[in-house]
Amino acid sequence: MHDYRIEQARITDLKHPYERQPREFSDIIPLYDGFVLQRIFAETIPSEELDHVHIIFTSLLECTFSEADWRYHARAVVCGTPSIISIPGIIEAPAKPREFYIFQLGSMSDFSLKKRFGSGFMHYGDDRMTGAAIVYTMQALFFFVADGDPFCANKSCSLYNAHWQTELIDIVEKGSLCDRHAKMANKFNNR
């Protein structure tokens, strides 16, 4: 689904909430307000399916506004009805190593950056993307299982809210739930 309504969710100024966005667009990578996208996508869910979990994978880079620092942040997942998993968000939302951004400012080519940092962060076409998509799908599902709290404080759990690419890669490689969330999943499955 890509129509004029999706363009209404587009963000042009990272330091203003959705309601105060200017409507002129630039040539930068377009960002879309995840909660506005969620409302737009929710309109397409048939009423007889409202009690089902819906997960949308998109090529749109979604973000949400934080009042803590008064700016938008890219997101890999926005949980709810429907949950939205952003493929570019998997690459762009968890931060890369700080040194990456310093070298990027120095206009190093993508090839040079990949060579310098190796497998320290995910990139487009990365073999680990499927594992990352599974992690975010589990978070979207646990949003409903755990009454709106899909994340875990345990860095070894697949439900850990990774803020850095290295954390996400660790989660993907370990691929397991902590004891608490494994019990929660078993309890939910045995209903």
C-alpha cells in the first residue's frame, strides 16, 4: 500500500512533532512517523480481523518523536495494531559504532566503511537481516503477550531493546528468550 495517505506521514523536520511538521519535502532519505503510519495501515484491517495480530514489513524508514530530547528517532519496530517492522529501520535505527559516524563524516565510501568496520554492524543485503526480522517479529508478538511491554532488560534475551548494532547482532546470534520470557511464551501457548 503506497498512496497519498502514506505521504501524509512523512517527516521533514526531526526537531518538530508531527503536528508541527512543515509540508515541503527534501531529497534526503524520507522518514515517516510510525504512529501515523500505524493509523493509516489500521484502516485497512477488516473489522472481523481486529482480534488478530497484524505485522507489516515495510521499506519505509519509520521514526517516532521523543519528548525526552524533542526529536525524532528512527525505529526498527513500532508495536501495536498493526505492528510495523521497517527493513531500513533494522539497518538505520540501532546506532553503529561511534567511530563509524566520524569516518562517515570524512566521506569514506560505503565499501571503505564496510572494510574498516567489518561485521560490526548490519548493512543492506546482510545475511543477518532475517534473524533481525525474527527478533523484531518476536517483539511485536510479545507486545500483546506482555500487555504492551515487549522488551526485556536482559541483554541476552531476544526481546532486549537494542540501541546499538552490536547489541542487535549479539541478540540475533544468541537467538533465545530469557527464562522469564520463555515461561511467559509457554504459558501463552498453553492457553
